[in-house]
Amino acid sequence: MKKKEPREIFKKSLVACILIIGFGVYISIRGSKEKSEFENVTGRIDYFDTTFDEINYNHKGNHRFIHIVDSPQIFDIFVGKEPGDFGPKFEQLDKLKIGDEITVYHANKTPLQRNQDVRFNKTVQFIDKNGEAYFIRGNKDKYGGYILVGVGVLISIALLILKQIKKIK
């Protein structure tokens, strides 16, 4: 019986783990930033919809779509009404109406979002109207980042163990 030769995947896999950990750190830092640290746009709402479904772009009901006059993008805000959703910490977007002046605080798109539909911005962190909060993001970025870092570390440890016992090179 012929013994299997160890595969040479250690270096590539370790690089992938470092990328996973790096992305997790980036996401968790973004989830911990204060409102003033984000880009913002202020203007009047000229489009507000809770049922947008252009070719099943998103599920109806869990998202709010807001466009501000002269903004190049529509803001796609996940409000997660179902149990277990990583919804916002605070949300009263349904009280907004066309013509209201709001300030939307948003992050830059992540590298994974850059190839998505450019018409939409899914990185809304906060929305204010007259200095009052109407939307405050939840903890999905912070916890998602922690999970990615943990997974990256666990896979790295598994790779090191597999290399030690000569199952991979």
C-alpha cells in the first residue's frame, strides 16, 4: 500500500488565514467607530420605499431604501425584523417621509462589496433628522469581525498542527 504524500498547501492556507484575520479586524474596528468618524451626506429625501424588489434585489420588509436629492446612490438599510436577525440597535425609519432633511452616516464599501450593484450603498451606520437619531446600527460588524478573527486563528492553529504531524507541507 502506497503512503499518501503530504500536500503543499501550508503557505497558501496560512496567507488565506491572515487575510481572514485582517478582514475580521477591519470589520470589527468599523463596527466600533463613533458616528463622527464616518462619511456623511445631508439632504432631503426624494425616494423612500419599504417594498423595493427590483428583480428580487432584496427581500421585502427587512430593508428600507432611501435616496437623498443629488446623492449618487440609494441607501439600502437592513432593519431585520425577524428573531435572530442582526438588526439595528435603534430604528424608526418608517417615521421618515419624502421631503424630510436627514443626515446619513455611512462607511466605505468593503473589498467584498465593491463588485456589488453600484447604485446601492449598504454601509449605513446612523441616520439623524434634526439632531435626533432615526437609525443606529447594530453589532453585526463588531461581532462578525470577532467571529472572522476567531475562525482565522483556529484554522491557523489547525494548519500548524497538521504541519507538525507532517500531514501537510
